[in-house]
Amino acid sequence: QVQLVEPGGGLVQPGGSLTLSCAASAFTLDYYAIGWFRQAPGKERELVAAISPTSRSTNYADSVKGRFTISRDNAKNAVYLQMNSLKSEDTAVYYCHAWSVSRNYWGQGTQVTVSS
């Protein structure tokens, strides 16, 4: 079954760190750009970070620059989002999204809650 699986969410204290992972099943991520999106209650889904198929290019939302790092390991068919210095406003459901010219896939989402 073609899918993106995102383990790794959870509860973390403000100032803490968390790493999200996104693994592809039944397809290869090599030719896909990957983005991490998030959606907080009552808000629209927003792009947090994105990475090109070869990792040559990355982009970040202003709100996470300097705190979040997106990376990928094509050999493991996985993408990661390292989140540092977490704030309460980072609380949201985080989604992994893979897209190419002809196809795109969404993960099911994982909850990240930043709270003391």
C-alpha cells in the first residue's frame, strides 16, 4: 500500500526538542520534493519546511527558521524534521507531503504538543 507514515509526535516542554520522521511505503522518495506542513486548531494548514529531491534546496517558514531543520535520507526512504527550541505556538498536527510532477501523497499526520 502506497503511504507515508509519520511516527514521532508527542508532548514536549517549551524549549525542548523533537524529531519527526516520515517513511515511504511502496514507493521511492528519490524523485519527490518533500514538505512538512502543520495545522493548528482553527488555523489553515501551513508549510513549515520543504526539501528538494537531491537535498540541494531547502525552504523554511519564517516562524521556524533557525529552529527547525529538514533533512532526508534517500537510502532509507525517509525524511526528518528536527525541531529545537519548541514554543507553545508550534503545537499542531504535523503532516508529511511528497509531490512530483504527476503524483502527490500525504501522511496521516502526527500530533505535536508543546506544553509545560
